[in-house]
Amino acid sequence: MRDNKLDYKASAGDVAIQLDLISKVHGLEQGEKYFNETQNSLRSFKTYGALLNCYSQKNSLEKAETIMQKTRDMGFATPLSYNAMLGLHSRLGKHEKLDNVMQEMEENGFSWDAFTYCLQLNAYGDTSDIEGMEKLLVKFETDTVVNSDWNGYIAAANAYVKAGFKEKTVKMLKKSEQFMKGTLRRFGYEILLTLYATVGNKADVYRIWDLCKTLDGKFLNAGYVCMISSLLKLDDMDGTEKTFEEWMSRHKLIDFRVPNLLIRAYCNKGLLKKAEQLVNRMIEKGEEPTSVTWNILAAEYHDNNQMEKAVDTMKKALMATPQGRKPNPVTLRACLGDLKDKGDVDSETEMQLWI
């Protein structure tokens, strides 16, 4: 940690950056200690803002409110301060406080930025207040400083999805698409895939997927996870399998999240043989299935009353389970019960050791 004896050479901005880093790496308590040991001359709006942001990120409401009031009293409040409080209230589900914070921003002459709008739009969606959301949306669309930020339209689309307004959802998605540019397009397109699938627009899912393929650089595993999940939501198994084969042909480094989606889908449809074939295919390629893979198969064996296979597969799941993670408890109890009924004490004891 930095020696505060040297702080006289630092600027308030340096202290703010250091405070943020210390809180993230060493914890909030150490961040507070660093702030308290900082010279008063270096405690500017930047320093207080950094401390407020630390409290906000750690969801420490009481301390955040205390510092926010202090920034008001000292004249240090900024749009970032208000956004930190908005984010905190939103994460804690205190949506009723957002209107007051935004009103105070306006009264103090601070303009709302895209982040401010998005937080409130999402809050209206979370509380199913479509009327309030639409009033704010009108203001957002007429604010020329922020109305080209696609996140605002996505927030509105999410609210409409939750309320069951398909046509309004699609309208917002089309509008957001117009403003997706630069390096964030990949992330934006993945959101569009999910939401178009949610409202059942298969044609738009494939259209956005084609746009994804035009992006520069290697297409990431996350994109395939998103596309396959979207196709499964649409119950398009043919499209899912074709997309999976495309992924297999493009990727040498296997991300098992992708085959796990298809394995789970096969099991959900009662296509256990296909699920087994896919797992064996991955193993033949030299890939090691994850604990998730084995848990999916073990659960399906259990559902099909193939307990010998369920027990063997659960053992593999336990051996592959990372520390701190737990296997499927229903399947595990069933396997332990089966071993107990058979009087296989050694195997039962062995399995218990992995829990």
C-alpha cells in the first residue's frame, strides 16, 4: 500500500484513484483507512466522490448516504455522486428513492446522462410502471445529448417484455439497433438476440446473427452461447444443431458451455441417446466434460430410472466439481439412497466424502 507520507506530492485525483484501487484490492475497511489518513488539503470533490463510489459498489447504504450528505454540505456533489446513489438504490431495490434523487439533480442544475436515464428506465420496468417508464422515455428521446445511447432503448424494451407488449418491445429493439456502433456492437447484438428470441421473432434472431458474423475479429464463444440459447428458446432444434456444428468447425479451444446447452436440450426432450453421443464425441476429441455436463447426464439417468449409470455419472460429476460448488442435490440423494438400498457401503461412503 502507498505510504501516505508521500501524499504531499500527489494530487487529489491521484488520491481518488488510489482510494478506489485500495478498496477493490484490499477491501472497504482499508480504503476508509487510507482516506482518513489523507491530508485535508487533498480531500476534494474527487476524493469524496471516490469514497462515495466505494460505498456504493459495496452496497453500504448508511455510509454512502452519510458521505453524500457531506458532499452536499461541502458543495462537492457532482452528477457522478448522484449516479452512484442511483445505482446503489437500484441494486438494493429501493426504486422509490430514484425519483427524489433525479429531481434533486435537476434542481441543482445537473443534467441527466445516459446512465441516469437507464437506471430509472430499468427501475420502472422492475416495478411494472409502464406509464412512468413511457413518460421518461419521451424525455429521453427528446434529449439530444443522450438519445443516441442504445442502452436506453434496451432498458425500455426490457420493460415492455416484462409487461407483455410485443410490438412495443420490437419497436424499441429496432430503434436501439440503429445506434449500435463501434466495439460495443458485439455486446449489443447479443442482447438483441436474446430479446428477439424472447418475443418469438425468429427471423430477427437470424438477421442479427448474420450481422454478428460481419464483425471484425474472431467470433467469441459467448456469441454462440447466446445464439444457441436463443434458438433453444424458440424451440428451433434444427437451427441449434446447425449452429453448434458451425461452432465446432470454427473453434479449437472448446468452451464446454456451448455443448452443455445442447446436451441439456437433448435431455429435456428425452433424447438421452443423442446427449450421450455428444458427450462421447467431445471426449473423443480429447475434451474433458465439466461437472455441469456430468450433472445433466446423471439427472437424466435418474429420471429414466437407470440408477447404475446415474451413480457412475454422479461420481464423475463429484470428481469434476470445483471447490465450493455443489452437485445436483436431488440426483445426489437419489444415488446415495440407491447405494444404501443395495448395501454398497463402500461406494456410499466414498460418495459422501465428495460432499
